[in-house]
Amino acid sequence: MEAKAVAKYVRMSPSKLKPVADLVRGKDLQEALTILKFTPGKSAELVEKVVQSAGANAENNFEMDPAKCYVAEIYVNQGPTMKRWRAGAQGRAGKILKRSSHIGVVLKER
């Protein structure tokens, strides 16, 4: 049995989120939440929120024991990119890419 949680269209680039996701892959639920709590940065807060949601789904929807759960899968995929322009020198335009991500977590019971 597995419990999932997904956060879509998170306004942060996947390159900033992936190293944080790598920290908790394969860890127990409580250990993963502790690591994310003490990891600095907004990316850790966003990943922590999804892991907590998956834990709540496991406990409430699938009646799994949170003490026995571990992070079986965690992935960060690229979402849509908003394209913006900024005025440049000599009448040119500079491209600004505002990237977004989709974060997914799958918990399983040991």
C-alpha cells in the first residue's frame, strides 16, 4: 500500500528543489521531516509541506502507521515556464524565464 501527495505549479525552478528532494529519498517519514525542518531555504519548506501532506494521506486515507512509513519515491519535474521580457540596451529585450515545478512524494510502509 502506498500514499501519495503532489504539489503542482510550485513557483521555484526544479534545479533548486532537486538537491533537497535527494536529501530525504529513502528515509523514514519522521527522519525526513526532521531533515527538512532544519534545512535552510524556501525549497526545504516547499518539499516539507508535500511530505507532510503525504504523511497525512497515509494516516487518514489509508490507515497506515506513520512510524512505519518511509519515502519510497520523491520526484521534482519541470512545470510550465512563464516567459517575461525586460528592456535591454539599444532597444533590445532580455528574456526572463520564470520556471515552475511539480513535486511528488510516495510513502510506503515497511
